[in-house]
Amino acid sequence: MKPNISTETQQEALAAAKATQRPGQTKEQTKFIAQGIEKGIAEYKKLQKAKARERDKFRKQQLKTKSRPTVEGEDSDTFTEHLESQGQFTSATWVAIALLLLSWIGFAAYYWMATPATGG
């Protein structure tokens, strides 16, 4: 069963194959290259559709969990788990968070040290 490939995709693939055509390359070879490019484009579109379905599914799941009463903190846990599974929390993110906390602690220490003590 051959996947349905749009004429636009076929034209794009043929244009790309002709653009990279080597001297002495036959029309048949160019046609095979174009078919390979078509398959690559079709596979890419298929993957993008699957990713879009996953995002939509997750968004709907989040909307569903927010609409029903939940235990405090459950939504943030699932959201954090999703972000971690997507690789959103990298080591650079954790370093930035740690630096932010250290700066707040430093500011608080500076503020309390600089404020004159009022003796009673």
C-alpha cells in the first residue's frame, strides 16, 4: 500500500532532486532520488502529526484534570513530570534556580546586616 503523497510534496521533492543533480546523472536516477525525498517528507509529516496529537492529548488531559476537583498539588506534579519527560528541566535550569535562590539569600543577609539594630 503506497502512502498518499500530495502533488505539492512530489513537486517539492522533484525540485530538490533536480537541485542536487550531479553531472551525468540519468533521469531515472533523479526520479529515484525524488521518490526517496518524497518518502522522507511523508515520514517527517507523519512524525509531526503524531507529535501534534500527543501535545493535543496532553493539553486535553490537563484541561480535564483542571475542570474536576483534585487533591492540592496534583496538577503541578503531573505538569512537572511531563516537563521532565520532555527534557525541559536541564542542568542549566537547575543552576539558574540555585543562583536565583542564592541571590535572594544574599540580599536578605545584606538587608539584615545593613539595617541598624535598635536596642531596647
